[in-house]
Amino acid sequence: MCGDEPTDDEERVDWLLEQGRVDEAVALLDAITDRGLLGDLTWLTDVLAEHGRFDEAVAEWHRAIVAGLAGARGRYADMLAGAGRTDEAAAAWRAAVAAGDPGARVGLSRHLARVGRLTEAESLFRELLAGGVPAVAPDLVVLLADSGRRDEAVALGRALRQVPDVPRWEVGRAFEKRGLVDAAIESYRTGLAEGASHLYARLAQLLYQQRRVDEALAVLRTATEDRDMRYQAWRKLGYLLGVEGRAAELNTEARRCAGQLDGWFVPFLVAASKRGWHDGGFCGCAEAPA
């Protein structure tokens, strides 16, 4: 064995593949794979599929499905889709749905959307939403907006405000990336009202980029009262007041910060206002439209 050849089996598999010694890598991986573990089997089948041994990978998944390995049907469908065998992948997802595999209907709906079978995908997304699976809300927003049905996407966003457990960040980003800024803002605001405090920064940044400066400041001032977010919020608030040249407000906020945090954090607030701090500033704030 060469001096730089790894002795750990998993590292050695990767090393053998890098050396182009595929048969040796597969033989070793075959020997160390626990076929009762989904992650292990996924690694083995990925290597097989990527190196021209697709039929062997298929056979591995067929055996795993017969053996009842949880999640095997979905991973098999993903492998088929990755190989461009989209109809077979759809059939595999449908088999997973018929078998009652958790998450299979979501997997099928997303696969249908990816391959352009939008009518089927939309129908299934709506069925899932109505059945209490809010995780697909961003997918339906994207499908509608990207199909030129932007008004319907916005109307869906409004309806989603009344639906609990919707991933508000993902819905907001879907709207934001498609220029539907007001809908994105409302999604973030809804999430904040539900207690998703990590949305403060995103909402404030988006408001600032729209030159809705007072609203952005109000969001950050509220965030400074949140125990989980206040340090980040104080830095961002200092940065934004500094960028806007609002010295009087910065002094007021410095006094409030001193009262809340016994003064020790005030220098960080002031530093953020003068220089902008990597963690405290906003990505792109300085380039926001005047």
C-alpha cells in the first residue's frame, strides 16, 4: 500500500475512485455497505450509477424494496430521475404512494413539477395543501408564478396567511425572486406574527431595498426586544441608522441599548453604524436605490 493511501475504508473508497480504480472501489464499498441503512445503500447505488453500472444499482434498490427498507422507493425514484428516466421515476413514486410510504405524495408532486407535468403537479399540490401538508405551499407558488399566473400566486399567498405551519421563509423567497415584493413582505410578516423570529433580518432588508426605511427600522427595533435576535438586531439597526445618517436616532438607540444590555453592547452598535459590520450590515444595503 502506498504511503498516501488511506487505511480507513470509507476514505479509501473515495481515494480509489479518484485514482480511477472503480472496480476496486465498488468491491470495497460493496463489502462495507450495510444494506439495512438507507444512507449506506444510497452511496453504493450512486457510485454504481455514476460509473456505468446502472442495472446493478437498480437491482440493489429492487432488493431493498422487497426487503422493506424504509425510504427505498423514494431513493430509487430519485436515482431514476437523476438519470433522466423521468417516466420510470414517476412510476416509482406512484408505487411508493400506493405502498403508503411517508412523503411519497410530496415526492411525486415535486417530480411532476420538475419534469413539466404541471397540470398533474398542481392538482396534487392543491390536494396536499387541502389535506394538511403545508410544506408544498412554496412549490405551488412557484408553479403558478412561473406559469404566468402571477395574480393567482399572489391570491394563494393571501390565502396561505390563514394556514398554520406554512414555511414562510420559502414562500417569501419564492415571491421575492419573482419580483412579487409585496407578497414576499406579507409572508415574512405572517411568519413573524407566528413567532419565526429569524425572519426579522430578511424582512428588514427587503423593506430597506424598497426604500421603505422607516418600516425597516421599525422591524429592527421590534427585533431588539427579542431575546434570541436582539444582538443581531442591534448591529443591523446601528448599521442602518449609520448608512442613513440618522445620528439623533442613533444616540437615542444607544441609550436604549445601554439600558437593555447594561451598556456593554453599545460600542458594537456604534461600530456597526460607522463602518458597517459584516454580521451586522445588510448584504447589498449600500447599493439600495436612493
